[in-house]
Amino acid sequence: MISSNREELGWRGRWVAWRNAVLASPRFQQFAARFPLTRPIARRRARALFDLVAGFTYSQILAACIKTGLLDVLAEGPTSTDAVATRIDLPVAGAERLLRAAAALGLAERLGTAWVLGSDGAALRGNRGIAEMVAHHDLLYADLADPVALLRRGGGGGQLSALWHYAESAGTGDGAAVAAYSALMAASQPLIAAQAIDAYRFDRHRRLLDVGGGEGAFLEAVAARVPGLELALFDLPAVGERARGRFELAGLTPRTSVYGGNFLADPLPQGFDIISLVRVLHDHDDAPALALLRNIRAALAPGGVLFITEPMALTPGAEPAGDAYFGFYLLAMGSGRPRSPAEIRTMLKAAGFARSRLLPTAMPLTTRAIIANC
């Protein structure tokens, strides 16, 4: 077996070396660009490489569209360049440049002499969580200004880290300190929640505890879809108070309970037949993540279920979202890493769960789901 693996690696290594030498050859690149059968492939690869180089510029154009309110203006209907400039407080030349750039990215569209919302702009505007994340990216980009330095220090210490690590600075979580990050997570929750609820039959259970549930956006979504389920949330006390207020406004107080504590250090409440982790596990390094899973296993009775949903590494067709985007995002946060389904399932086994399986979701790029049984 060892000899076979070495042979396979040897063949693959030689193939990769040959492939890379060919692709790096200026002569081959010129041939591929001119030959009719390879020309479309060469153009697609060139576009992909250019997008890789220009990605930050595209992101900043998107940020400008969000910050100026351009997409909201265009959503009102056909608008002239002059009118757009007045509405978003830019000189006409600046508005024209932003509109043309937005159109090139599908965010805006020219309609005669006027401008309207583009297809991607309409989709983005319909998801408030994306707009919140774009605004939030100012902190991420500041931390990524020197990515090599970030890699050398192992993350942490930046603006993004300060936003997330409210628990370290405030003990049980000061209300003002938790507000910004909790609000961001709540705003970006609807799409995740919809996919999670579609992926699993929560109506099979009687009592659900959402650990690290933030302001309670996930539980509010579950409540709307599963009327008979009793709901509870566990998070830092100050975060829990924000959830309590949300539940009261939604008329969910009779169905909900809120528990305050640190889910890495404090025992979790018992008596629940399903516990959920929604975008929580990947926020933690391996040791605390495993400790959290063991804490959950201890709280669940035999037959209990753990439901995990979050973006995961090695997602077919969405690989850059895992190890590239979330890999560096979590590095800047100073904690956690994206994990593949196989890695999470290995951790679940180590935490004492009897079995686990991956569930299909509608948009794996955004979130995937795993169910684990005691």
C-alpha cells in the first residue's frame, strides 16, 4: 500500500510539474489564445486571473454603492446621472464613474439615458445581511492591509478581533460591547436560518436549545416554522438580554427561555432533546471547539440530537468561500477556522457522539448542516 501511494504521488507530481511548465510557457499562452479550440478556455482563465487581481477593487466599488445608498436610489426607478449625483452627494463625474463601475459588476444597469438597479444589485438589496457584512468589511480590510504580518502574528489584535472578543474585555459581556457584533449576526441570519430549517425536521422534537444564539434571530425563524416547539437560548448574559427583548417584541415570551453563561466554561441546561450551533463552531480554535461539543454531549440525554450549521471548508463548487474567505476572516478575528464536514464529524466522534451525517442544504456556499446523535 505504501509503495502504491508513493507511486501515485510520483506520477501525480510529474504530471503537475509538466502541467505547470506548459501553462507558464509564454509560447503556449500565445498559442492557446490564438487557436480556435483553446481560445475560449484561455479567455476564461485570463478573466478568472484578472478577477483575482482586481477583487479588492470590485469589493470597494460594492462598498461605495452601499455607503452612498446608490442601490436604494436606483430601486426607486429610472434615474438620471445628475439626479443620482444629487441624491448620493457626489459630483456628477464621480456619480457617473460609480454608476458605470456598478453596471460592469451587474449592480446597476443603463436604461436609455437613465439608470436602474441591476440584477445582482436587486438580489443584494433583498438581503440586508449582505449589506451589513459589506459595511462590516471595513474592519476586515484594515486587518488585511498587511496579510503577511497577520499570518506571522497568527491573527488577533486587530479591529475585527476587538469587535468579536467582547467576552474577553467585558467578562460576562457588556451590553454596549456586544451590540455591534450581535446586531451584525442577527442581520445576516435570515438566509442561514431558512436553509437550516429546510434541511432538518425540527418538528420531530419537543425542546430546542440554541447555544451561542446571539439575539435570537435563529430561534425566531424556527418559531415561525415550527409552532409547537419549545425554544431556549444560551449565551452571555448581556447577549441574552438582547434576545429577551427580541422575543418580547415578537410575542414569543411564552414559548422562550433565556439562559446566561459561558458555553465553554459553564454547564448547559438539560432537558432538551435537540441543541443547535448556528455559525458558532468555526469561531473557535480546535481545543475550545471540542470542549464545547463535549459540553453539549454532556447536556443531551440518550437519543438527543445536535444540529450544526455553518459555512464549511472543502465545499464542492465553493472552495474559495471556505479556506480563502473564511480562513482569513477568522484569522483576522483572532479565533477559529473553517472546517470540512469530515473534520467536524471526527470532532463529534471524539466528543462522544455515536454517529453523525451531513445534510443537504439549498446553498452550500452559504451554509452546510450536520446532524449528530448521542
